[in-house]
Amino acid sequence: MSATSGSLLIEVCVDSVQSAINAVEAGADRLEVCGNLGIGGGTTPSLGLVKSIQRAVDVPLMVMVRPRIGDFLYSEEEVDVMLEDIRIFKQRNVRGFVVGALSKDGRVNAEVMKRLVDEILPFEGTAHTSPEKLHIDQFDSGQGKAAHLALPMLEELFEEAKSLVEDEVWGLTLMPGSGINTKSVATVLESLLPRGLCEIHLSGGKWVEGEMEFKRAGMGMGSGGEGNWGIWVTQEDEIRGVREVVDEAR
């Protein structure tokens, strides 16, 4: 199966085959594949998950490379894990990778990022950035401002990126991704389409009740809350709703 592509690309973050199918059926153009999306913002997916998603849907895949949940300050051993994961997934014909590494003060760890990017090339690379840092010098863990609540910053960031591209310094695509949903996407499009927006990112997921009947009281799975017994699933109606708003706006 393949996506119904519009002129503005929609990337959906997924961590299961069912979520991938739901997203593509609803109109996603590209997927970001990770593990543990509902807890900790996602980690590196298993090779089995990536291969199974490739068999199930026909859209480009970006693979998250993040060795654990928590902060983005990685040890040398963790960086080695990330490099090895990149090497493995490059053999699977994925589109690219989503990476990030910070120093203790919250700025990009340029040395680690260079090692990661050198390993990623010639594949594509995506980094999560914070709208507060207009020179793109800080990654965000996904807990920052939602896109529709940070539009003045995003507008300025798009204008700065446009000047960089016009000067042929680099090729750069900005992809708002925090808080994008059927309720917020129209506001984001109205503000950023005139400034060159061409991609958006969302998960469109929520916790749903699993089918387990046996749920022993006090026996958790180490995650707490809904993650103990619930299942995080991308909602087809949410992605389809965003797709419809995007297509109408273009």
C-alpha cells in the first residue's frame, strides 16, 4: 500500500506495524520509525520492526537512532551503539536517520554530531531543534513548545533558513512537529505556508486498552500509568483529518 501524497509532505512517527499501516492508509507520505514512542519520546527501533514495516507499507522510512530514553548527553559507549545502529540500518534501504546529541549545557555536541552525520552520509539526516535557538544550536527532547504556540519564533526561523538556502550555504528543510493535530494544523499552515513550509510531523497516537484479561494488581511493566497495560497506536482518523486540512490549504 502507498500514501496519497499531497503537495505538503506529512511525516508520521510510529512504533508498530499497525500504527504504520494506519498512518499510510490515512495519507502519510513518510514515516519516522522508532521504539517506545509513547514512553520517553521514542528510541531506536528493532531491525525486525523496520523490516516488517517495509513489507507492510510503501513509503520512505526515517529511522530514529536514540539508544535510550532520558537526556541527550551520551557516553562514548552509547555513541558507539548509535554508530553501529546506523551502519546496520543503512543496509535496509531506509531513507535516512533522526539523531541528536547534546553537551551538558544543552547545546549541540558538535563533535558527536559530526561522527553521526559522517556515518549517516550519503543518507538523509534529521535533527530535532528547539524554536528558542534560531541558529539551530540546540536539540529538543520533544517536551518544548507546541508549534502553534511558538509561531513568532518559527516564522523567524523560517526566514533565517530561507536566507541560508538562498546563499547556498546548505540545503535545509524545517519541519514543525510538536503539537501538530487536527485542531492546530490550520493555524500552523496559515502562518508558515507563506514562509516556505513544505513538511510537517506528528504522531497522531494515543493509548488504547489492550486485550489482556489478566491484569494482576500492582504488577506493572516498569513504565507506570497507561503504559503498564495500554498500547500506543497511531489513530487513522487523526492523520486523515490533518491530511484533509493540509490538502484544502494547498
